Amino acid sequence: QVQLVESGGGLVQAGGSLRLSCAASGTIFSINRMGWYRQAPGKQRELVASVTSGGSTNYADSVKGRLTISRDNAKNTVYLQMNSLKPEDTAVYYCNAGIAGVGVFWGKGTQVTVSS
């Protein structure tokens, strides 16, 4: 089985920064795509950013230029550096990983709250 554990969430003022981490553990041979999603109260879960094993990235328009995704393949870990945070970034952030021949896995989420 595969587990994803997120860390780094918290409360920050608008304009501040946070760094989220997500470590994958278990029987892992190859992680294709890793990403971060978020879900605000009353809204659907949405993609924030993703990165392939080769380093190609994809971002939601609302976070371009402020949030940066990166990964350490040797550690099976993905990061989300969040700068210039806005109140509308408030949500539960979920880590996601697609593992070749196994499936797609989710973390339990970490709360990010941005106060105005």
C-alpha cells in the first residue's frame, strides 16, 4: 500500500508564504505525476499544480507566478512553495500521486488559512 503524508499547512497573513511537503511511502517503484489539489468550503476540489517525473509542470491560472511546485524523486516527495498568499487561497490542500501500474493515491489534506 502507498501512503501520502502532507505537512506545512497553517495560518498566515495575506502576502505571506508557506511551504507544503508531501512524502510518499510504501511499495513504490515509479511515481509518474504528483500534484496538489485544494478544496475550499462549498467548492469542488481543484487542481493547483502538478509535476511529472521528468519535471514538466502545470499550474492553475489563479496561482501562476505565486506558487511553485517541485519534487525530489529520490525522496518521493513533492513540495509546494506558496508566496504572496491571498485569502482566496484558503482551503484544504491535498497531495496526489499517480503510480505506474498501481493507481492514483491521495493524502488526507492539510489546512491552509490566509487571513486578510
